[in-house]
Amino acid sequence: MIELSSKQNCTGCSACANICPRGCIRMTADEEGFLYPVVNEEMCMDCGLCENVCPMLHKPQQHELLAVYGAKNNDDAVRFTSSSGGMFTLFAEAILKQGGVVVGAALDEQLNVQHVLVDSIADLPKLRGSKYVQSKIGRIYSEVRQILRAGRKVLFSGTPCQIAGLKRYLVKPSENLLTVDVVCHGVPSPKVYQKHLRELAQEAGEPVVQVKFRDKAKGWKQGETLFFTEHQRFGASKRQETYMRLFLNNISIRPSCGECAFNNKRSLADITIADYWGIDKQFPKFDDDKGVTLVLVNSEAGAELLAQVKDKAELLPTDFAKGAEYNVAVSKSLPLNPKRAIFFEHLDEYTLKEMVERCLEDKEGKMKPLF
């Protein structure tokens, strides 16, 4: 039976729930809205499979990178609808053109974020762009295993802990599996996200029907987080918008994100991608404020995938230190906000705007009264 020393150590990757032969593990939301494994002890036969696949019980070691690039998709239309330089789309298109499938995070009709599978370029846009909420894995690992057994290629994208969960679940490596993870600041609570959608809907008098976590209409660096109802638009710059402020200040993120086990050259993915913040300072001629992807090549398979798309992109050789200089999450974990506990304790009592006022500094640097 899966046992972790504390909830602090569980990433919610769902590998244990996917591997359980009796289906006695269910991923269940706690009071903060994060999914954790709950075991039906009467059904459990103590086979140990759940502990064997848990990435937090088998943490990876640091490795050397094969290459590091700043990269831009040559198609500006794709770059505009991507969070950074549009490189994920190139990797995905390469696999789809080989008859493979691509797995990644998508918004469903209720605007929940979950991992889904696409097998056509026409459906690829739903996987494009950042979604700042922890996605639900569901049974997608099991689906990936069946596809690989059928001899088809799979490109699986997600957070580093989700990639680690998939790799542990599959046990044996497959030459048909390619993985891309995203440098992750942390994953916000789905409960906080849904609360925000409800509060915006109440303010507008109609439901939110579309979310753009990284809109580039004002440029890549001044990107906005926007929420749309049928007749209204809400949002602001990503550092001023209510939901994003809580996220970027490490108040609404999962406990395990305060000590990530997979950053700083410990990714198990073939390729790691991120925003190349600071490119305007390091290589100003390469920056056009349309977005640049930082690409970390972790494996030979990743190098081969990058080689397949290099003619459709502009690549700038760089190094890990430069890539991490202005994107701290590349090399470090940011500690949980000291007000995190009080935030979740009172989450059901106050609106998110009120929580921001009580948990974050105001413009004058003074603290609002706490509860």
C-alpha cells in the first residue's frame, strides 16, 4: 500500500492509481483541492506496485545536458498562440506526421484542465499554451501504454513530475515514446481556479466561457491572463491578475512544489521547454517580443527530435546558466509563501480578491490586516 512520509511529498502524478491491478487507489481531492491517492485497504493485496512506480520514492539524480538553445518557431501565427516560442507545436507536428499521437493538458467544456490525447494536427491547438492549474491525469498513462504496445509513437507533454510518473508506470523504456516537460513554477489548486471562475461569473452575471492564461496581444513580456464571458472580459497582466498573483506568490500551489525533485537538470523528459526570460538582455538581436523558448536537450532521443524540426525554427545556442538566470524555476524551487496555510484555512470564507488583500502587500508595501 502506497505510503508517503507526508502530503508534502506527493505530486499527484497518479501513477499509483493507474498501476493498481485491483483499482483500489482513487485520486481524491483534499480540502485544498489537490488530488491525493486514497487506498481501499480492504481491497489492497500489498503487491507493492504503487510504491514501485511512485517517482517521489525514487527521485532522479542530476544529469548533464546535451545542448541548450533559445528557439523560435518560424511560423509567427503559431508563436502568437503559444506561451513562448512555439517549439512544442513543432515537436508535436513531427510525431503526428509519423502516425503517432500527442498527449498534453487541455481545457474541457467546463474549463477544467485534464490530460487528453490528440491524433490530428487540427486538434493540436487545444494542447498549445500554458494552463496554470494542476491537470487531471485520469487513466491516460494506461492509454499511452496500450498505444505504445500497438507500435505507434507517442509524444507525452506535461510537468516534470507527470513525466516521471509516466516513466515509472511504464517500467521499461520504449523507443516510440518521446517526452517533453515544462519548467514548472508550481501547480495551483483546481479548487482555487474553480472558485475564481465562479466569482467572475457572479460578477458578470453569466458564466466564463474562455480562458487565455498567456495572451500576447500586448507582447510576450507584457502577457495578460484573460477570462471571457459571452459579453465581458476580465483580466490583467499576469503579475496583477488576482488568480495569477496568488499563484506567482506561491500561495495557491501544491505543497510538494516548494521542494521540486525534478528541476535543476533532474528532468526525466527527453526535452525540457520554458520561457527564455532575459533573452532581451543576453541576446537582444534574437528577441522580437513574440516569444522565445528555452530548450534543454536531456537525451539522445530529444536531440533527434529537435533535429527533425530544426529547419522550421531559428535556434540560438546558449547554456544552462544563461537560461536559468532570469527564469529561476529552471534551477531552483521557490519556497511556499508563509501565508499559504492561512490562505487555505480561510479560502471558503472570502473572495479571492479579499484573500489577495489580506495575504499580499499592497502598493505601498504595507500589509492588510489579517483575519
